[in-house]
Amino acid sequence: MTTPPGNHAALLARRARVLAPTYRLFYEQPLQIVRAEGVWMYDDSGRRYLAEQPLQLAEELLATLPRELDSVIFTCTGSEANDLAVRISKAVTGGSGFIVTEFAYHGATEVIAGMSPEDGRPLGPGVYTVAAPLGADGAAAFGERVGRCLERMQADGVRLAAMLVDTIFSSDGVVADPRGFLADAVRKVHEAGGLFIADEVQAGFGRLGEAMWGFARHGIVPDLVTMGKPMGNGHPVAAVAGRAGVFAGFAKGGSYFNTYGGNSVSCATALAVLQVIRDENLLENARRSGEHLMRGLRGLAQRHTAIREVRGAGLFIGVELGANAASGRSGAAETRRVVNGLCRRGVLVGSTGRDGNVLKIRSPLTLELQHADLLLEALDQTLQSPE
Amino acid sequence: MTTPPGNHAALLARRARVLAPTYRLFYEQPLQIVRAEGVWMYDDSGRRYLAEQPLQLAEELLATLPRELDSVIFTCTGSEANDLAVRISKAVTGGSGFIVTEFAYHGATEVIAGMSPEDGRPLGPGVYTVAAPLGADGAAAFGERVGRCLERMQADGVRLAAMLVDTIFSSDGVVADPRGFLADAVRKVHEAGGLFIADEVQAGFGRLGEAMWGFARHGIVPDLVTMGKPMGNGHPVAAVAGRAGVFAGFAKGGSYFNTYGGNSVSCATALAVLQVIRDENLLENARRSGEHLMRGLRGLAQRHTAIREVRGAGLFIGVELGANAASGRSGAAETRRVVNGLCRRGVLVGSTGRDGNVLKIRSPLTLELQHADLLLEALDQTLQSPE
């Protein structure tokens, strides 16, 4: 969608529709800057499409989200997006309490580090944790845990601002199931007057293979959605999408400014990523390659007792390793050995989980069946190897 | 400087020399990834210079800084750099108190917003403010104010972590003088066990015309220097430079991770900016054009009573406007009128200061004398105009 040159009114209306009211205009008559050279910038008598890119990106992102989420604020990193979501939820609820998972990681700002127990630093004030669903837990268990957490907060006199969780629990050990386990928790959070912030920095942009966003697997609509990492496929661009009412409440307290948030180059990069996801059918590829990989890993688990569990969705897979009986290594030591053994065999994966004993397989969305087979073969060899 | 291909030991030594110990290696045998295609990445048997760019950038930045500052952590934005500097100073001092100026702006994360009273939101816990030097203040006044602030903190039982200020006070109304006014304050901060964080996001990279960094005008060496905005000249790249001891203290508590901080493309962009600053003699240009502009503005002040004071250094200039006697407008209203009048005449400047009555002239460093003259003419016309 492009707006005819010179039609500032139409452009402003479009802007008001998709960008949060935290943005402000610098001049009484807004400028539509489209190019610059030396000390000069030029307005929209020339090439104007450049400056429309933030609007186009906001529109294309919102088209992938439930209609309740109707505007966007751009930042540069996922940490900034989560930090901003936290600021917003404090401002609009008046609360200061947050619920995160026991071994969460949401980013590196001072406040978000306090909500990232994976980092090993102390929890921030008002931050409460709940355990991720464990192997035997049914769909109701996580909701019950959040319910008890809310009771603890109430007893402590802490008012809830938000629950902030990944839509597939990543650093807790790649916890994806049971499907829908977030729904009951989100209902309880809303009843307590809090917001639900879906951290899609890792799960988003089609990684789970079924939909663009991880929260879709849970049948829920978040109040705020944070995104980053894959959004620019190597370029720093990130965003918060949210419900209009939530942004409006925050905007009452002032504007939000981010020098490079939503600059045209970053937006062009993110638009190209969305285009490639569509053109190359990467959701379908993530689903197909992910299923193939998961099947292969479950096959390996039959032959290697070191593999305790295979979890995940799409191309976001966790392989939990137990102690190696033959070598006497702990699960964590065995995982370190496997990570480095895979590296020598040309496969790069990380490790995660509270006990450091989960291989985190989060491959490029372009992974094909043949690449998945190489990974499986390298893992098979590494697990067999006596090194 | 380039390291011979395959010499990982030399590369690791170089890395240890200039990057803070908060960085960690992901594998026992570190990888030197130099290119990628599809799902594949290639190590340094091929083009290897790409992955050296973070090291080269760190080396080139450190070469512009006092030798006490000897390593770097990369982030993506100035807000992230200030937020990280705050995390570091809390961790290494054990304190939680901060001193900022009365109308400071340092960024948009939750914690930094609490240190940015310009934003209009409440100060964060443990944040104290001091007034910027006023017209008649001598060099000692600011130090005395910081001394009294430290006494207030002590009385409140708040332990100092750091003083965080711009090296030319920007949002307080572009306060540059008296030259050296920060020195006494920094001495007192150190005596109280706190760190001095120099926010160079606006003043840095040669803007003040005399040196790369604004703190040079004050004859001081900061413990941490934050930089961003002009560092990538349109691209999101930022950093914290610091003393080795300070980073080592922070690294004891764990590593710092920033997905896009220090990526090769961002580093290449920042290296190009440094190259252009050198090749085009932009420091000398900022000094010469800045002096010309300042002289012209002082000339206008002789003829226009609306101009109350002209302040600044290099190409970072503030023009304080008083009430317009003829129209009865307040200083702030007159400033808004002038900002929009200049815009119509093709000159884009902002406004700042507690009372919103200071034109903030922070032009591109490529501003030439002829462009400065255009600005002066447009301001002359706008001030004369009855609109």
C-alpha cells in the first residue's frame, strides 16, 4: 500500500491507525523526509516510498496478528522491546509485580536482567517465578501454579503488572507442551488485573511451523507481543505490538523515543524478511523439516539411552540428555561434550535448561530434510563416540 | 591490524586485550566464522577479515580514548549502553544511588527513564538530581552542588553507585561552560566510592570540535564512557568503553549477551564512520563551522532582544530565547514559533531545556560555513517576521 505523494493527511491517518500514540510529531506541519545528502534532507516531492516503510512494516506485521492487536512501537533489540513492554504494563495497570518462569531469559537491560533468572543474577523487586510444566504435568498444572503465585503476591501486598513468558519456554529447557497450557494462566492473570506479555523473540516469525506466532498454539491473544532476533535476520530491529487501549494508557504519561527504532533501513530489512518467509514458504518448511527432525531424534532416543526426552515444535527443539552411564558423566557434562562434538562435526547447537542438559536446536528456517539428516547423523556419531 | 589466518591464539589474545571479560566463548575450541550461506557458515579458511571487525572497531575506539579506558562492550543503542553502565556501576560499587542533572535525558529503558527527568516521568528509586551550572556560576558551583547531593544521599542512607551526566549538558539547555566544571564533581564522586559515567551519546565523535570526546574539555577520565547515536551515522550501533577493573568486577557476576551488539555489519558501519571523521577532518570542520556559527548567533543576539544567551561548543549549540515583548509570547511559545518558522525556511533544529526555550542546534558535522550562513539568515528572518 502506498499513499499518493503530498497526501499528508492520508499518511497521518495511516500512521494513527498502526503506530502507537506514543509517537509524536516534531513540527506543526509534519515533514515527510525521503532522502538526504550531506547536510540536506529532501521532502516528498522526490522518492517518497522510503519514509513509508515504517508504516508498511507495521501494517504487514499487524496483518499476521489477531485483530485485537492493532498498533506497533519499534525498538532496536528484543531486550528493548521487553523492557518497553514492562514499562507499559507498569504504567497502565499501576502494578509493579511480574510473573516469569523459573529459568527465564528475556534480555539484558537492568530491569529485564532482574526477570531473567537464567542469567544467575538476583530477581528484581516484585518479580515472582513459576515452574515450567514438567514431564507429567497436564494442561491445568501451569495455570494452577500461576494461581498460587498470584495468591503469594496478594499476600505480599504486590499488585500484578504482567506475566511475561516465552510462548515456548526456551531457557527453561524448550518446553512446548501440553499445547494450550498457557490459556488458563492468562485467564487468571487477566482476572487479577494484569497484562499478558508474549515474548516472541525466539518463537516468533514462523519458527514453530504452524503459525507466525507461538501464542497461537495456546489459543490466546496477548495484550502485548514482543519480537526481535529473527525479525531482521541479522540486523537489529525489534518491536512491541499491542492492544490500542494498552498503548493509549501508556501514551497518557508521555511519548516514547528511540533514535533508531523504526528507521527506514531497519524497516526495509524487516519487510524483506517477511517477504522471504512468504515467498519461500518457510512456515511450511519449518513444519515439515521440524517433524522430520523430531521423528529422527525420537528414533535416536530408542538407541541412545543418554537421550531422556525430545521436546518442541517446528524448528524449535530441545533434546534432554541424562547422565552417561558408560562414562559416568553428568547430564550437563555429557551435553557440553555433545555440543563440542557436534561442533567438530560441523553442526552448531547450543545448550539450555536449568541443569544445562538440554540441546537447543533452533536452526535456520531454511533447514531442509537433507540438512536435518546431517544433524541426526552427527548426533548419532557423537553419542556413540567414546571421546 | 589483521591477524594471520588460522592464528586463533593471536586472535584470542587480541580479543582479551580490547573486549571486556563479560564476553564468553561458546565452544571449547572457538570458531572464527567468516561467511554464511543458507544454513551453512564457514570458518577462517576463507575470507576471515569480516569477523575481525569487532576487534578492529574496539581497537580504533580505544585509540581515541585515554589509556585508562582499555576495553569495550558493544550494544545496539545508546539507551542500552547507559542501561548497561548503570548495571555495571551497581554491581561493582554495591551502591544503588545515582546522580543525574535536573533535566537530564539518558534513554528509554525502564531504569534509564527513571534517570531522565526530561521525560516527565517520576525519578527512579535512589536517583538524585543536581542543577546544571547557571549563567553566573563559577567553575566550583557544580562541584559544590554535587557535594551537597552526596550529603543528602548519605543522610538518606543511600550508597552512591555513579554520577551519570552528558559531557555537555544537552536537555538541561545545552550547558557547556565554564570549561572544566565537571572536574570537582568527579573528584567528589570518586571520593564517595562512586563511578563517573560520561554519556557521550550526543557530545561524542568530534561534535565539540576540539577532541573526539566531550569529557576532554573537563580534563577528566571517566570510569565508563557510553556512546551511540552518531557512532553508526544512521545505523543502530553503540558501546560502553571502560576501565579494565570496572569490567572485571562486573564480569564476576556473569557474562553480558546482546544478540546484535558488535555484529560485523554494525562494526563495519562504525569503522566507516571513524574513517570519514578522519579523512574529512570533521573535528576541525566542527570547530571552524561551530565558531563561525557561534559568532553569527552572537551577532544576531545584538539585534534581536529575543535571544537571551548563546551557549555551546563546536557544533553543539544552544540559543536561549526570552519572551517576545512585541507579541507577548512566552519564551517557550516563541521557541516553538521559531522552530516551525525555521522548518518552513528549510532549517531543521529542535528545542530543549527545562522551560522549552532553547533552540538545540546540533547539525551534521559536515556543515560548512555557507550552510551556517543559511541557518543564520533563516533565523534572522524568522525572528524579524511578525507571524
